[in-house]
Amino acid sequence: MIEPIIQYIDEPFLTFANSQKAIDPRDGLMLFGPFDTKKVQGQKTIGIIGTHSLRQTMIDYLKKIHLPIFNSDKSVVRPNFPGLEAVFGISVNFNNIPQLDVTEQDINKYLKYTDAHQRVHNLVNLYVDKLNQYYKQEEIPIDLWFIAIPQSIYQFGRPNSRIKKDDSNVSIGLKAKDRHSKQSFLFPEMQEEVDLLQEAYQFEVDFHNQLKAKIISSKIITQIIREDKINYENSLIEEKKITEERKFDTAKAWNISTTLYYKLGGLPWKLNAVREKVCYLGLVYKKTETDEKNKNACCAAQMFLDSGDGMVFRGNVGPYWNKRTGEFHLPKKDAIQLISKSMEAFFDKFGFYPTEIFIHAKTYFDDNEWAGFEEATVGKSKIIGVRIRENNTFKIFRQFQYCVPRGTVLQYDTNKAYLMTKGFIPRFKTQIGVETPNPLEIAITRGDTDIYTVCKDILGLTKLNYNACIYGDGVPVTLKFAESIGEILTAGRNIQAGVLPFKHYI
């Protein structure tokens, strides 16, 4: 322990087109354009899959965001949206939008299935089968598919969702003891029927994760869009709620457009003054079974480069879960394999190994695990282990109208500090949220480096969420999507996912 030291990290600048700088992504995009402005530009071919009415709604919304959208709430600092082409230099080729039809009749048919596994599996296949068929035929290359889903799929396509009792419901499925049974049947027709039913139980009950898992081997890039996010004007909700939704029109346009640009292959922005030849790995763990007695889990790593982009590496499935400690840890051989895979991908991209690798996790690293990491990097890179977790037992107060600024660091040990990734933002002259935010607890648990440098890097990594266009997240991107990536990798058995860019998972 040391005498507590309070320091402040200036808000990290972002780099946009022509090396121009800004701290707010929306300011930089509006004033200078995206970082990869020369790499990704012009008309793009977008595909849409969904019901007839939702496909038209999606086209109407895409046309809407090609035009300026103004903030309806003048009392809140929400920047106006100048338009997709004005900001990003890209446009949708409306003269050629391949469309795949999913009928309302088929959707309503499977929405009546009482067995959640059968319901979600069949709903997902309505979209996946047609996407894969199109992919194999390769009629017209598609840069990105928008998957437009009705609110009903979102509502009844999630874990623990239940449909209302109705005489028209369909009770089709298998009992728990028969779901993974290897029993053979005398008649081929019966065997085929049981095999089809059993297939549904190989996947998680989650429409989003299951769909992403089923198409990941085809490398089809998708963006799922819910009906209520783009069509509230024609919904049955009351006028007061519609007025409230209008307040977020600009935010939705910024978010969807940024995600679209990133999934088309461009970096909207990158960190300024980022330390070169450094990479950050976020460890991802997800149990393959909900059974407490089952220790098996899937491990993966998210690698984020100094460019700001990222890739995901799937490791092995093994008994990594420790019920007593509530933590995941890799055996030495699996740790070597996972880090080696990441190192070689970095080398393939740049022709050299990173000088430093920072491994971010929510738990400590045990001795066997760390020995594997060190063996994989010896003679190539310096490796540092960092534990990051949200702390809800400690707050920093100040006698002022607003809470402490984002970027405040309270160091209380040579290798430990609290970092405020939320708080007062001078750019907005206010704080996000009404409560005093909780800090991140940062600890260097392995290796040797400066805690202030680690906190500075982590604050920068809160600004690399390309799935949204916001000032900054509360957690770094190395951990931001860890849970969702783990869920996709374990959404089905034997998911075949190679080394893929991060955009395939969000």
C-alpha cells in the first residue's frame, strides 16, 4: 500500500480522416470524416432479409438516414446527424438491393411452438437457410445483410421466454431424456423425424446468438435490426412514447451508420498517439452447460491491435470452471495454444511480434496458466496480466454540482488503482446518468509495468466500441463484448469459427 495519489488522465483523442483529431466520435466524423475515408467509399450493395413489410420498412429507414436528422430535444446535447453519405462517404445502391423473403405465415407458425428450443431453432433457420443458399449461389456479392425481425421474434426468441397459453399452440418436441439419445429406430421416416427434433437441442435458446453461430462458418456479415427500432412511428404505442422515441432518432442514426461502416470494412476512427506494436487480449470464458457440476467451458481471446480493430480466436473446450472459486483458468498447454494463435495472427498481419501484450481478465491468473502464457511469448514479447472488474463498493465524491470527471485515477498501491471511466464530461458540461458512478478496479497481477500507463490504455480502449457511436463506454472493449462472444461460440455444439474479425460477432 502507498499513500493514495489522485491523478487525471486527459480524454484520449481519436484520429479521423487526414490525421485530424477530436475527442468525441461524432464531432470527428462530422467535421473530418472516418479514418478509412479513402479505403471504404462509394455505393455499397446491401441485402435485406425479412417479411415483405419489414424489408420495405428497412429500405425506408436506410433512405431516411441518407438525409440529415435533427435532434428534437434541444435541452440535451445530442449532435445532429448530417446523413450517411455526408458523414461516411458511402451510400446504399437502392437500385440493386437483393431481398430474401421470410413469410409472416412461417414466422407465426413457429411462434406457436411451446418448446423454446424448437421455436427458436426453426425461426432462426427461416433466415439462415436462405442466407446460406444465397451465399452458395453467389448471385450478387453482398457487402452486408440486414436481418429485419419483428418484435415478436425478439420477445419470444430469448432465453426463458414463454408464449401465452392458447388452443392453437403446437406442442412439438422431445422429453429431456430423449433429446440426446442415440436410440435407433426401425423405420427411416421415424429416425429422420427424431434427428430433426434432436438438432434443435444442440443450440442455445437465443435467436441472436444462434443465428450468428449458424452462419459464422460462412463468414456472412450481418446486422440484426428489430422492427421497433426503426418503425415506432407506425406502431400502436401512445403518442407520448413516440415523442420520447423521437429524442433518440439522431443517436440511432449515428449508431447504425457507424456499425454499417465498420462492418463494410472501414475503421470509423482509431486512437491517437496509441503505443505502437502493442496489442491487448481480452480473455473470454463461457460455460458450455448450465449444470453446476459440469466444469467444461469454452475459452477464446479478443485481440485488439494498435489500429483499433480486433479479431477473435477460439481456444479449446475443457474443465476450466472452478465451482469453489467461481473462476475460470486454463491448463498450461491450452494457455500456450491460445496465446500462440494470437501471436502468429499478429505476425501474419504486421511481419513482427508485438513488443508488449496486455492480457485483460476479470480474475487473477493462476501459476499454470501464466506459465503457459510466458512460454508462448518468451523471446518474442513482454507480457503483462491485468485484472479489471467493476467495483460497486467504492465511490469518489467531490463537493461540486457534478461527480468527479471521467479519467480520474486513484492509485492506492504500486500496482493497483481505481479508474473512473464514467463521470463528468467537460465536452457535454454534464455527467452521463444521475448517480455517482462506480469505478473500475485495475490491478497489475502479473508482469511489471506502470499502473498509470495501464489505466491510460484502458481509458482509451473504452472509446473503441464500433457497434455504437458514443463518447465512451464504462468498460474497455477487451471486456465489453466478452460475454456476447462467449455466448455465440457456445450457442451450439461444434461451432466452427476460425480466426475472424470482431465484426462477425457484434
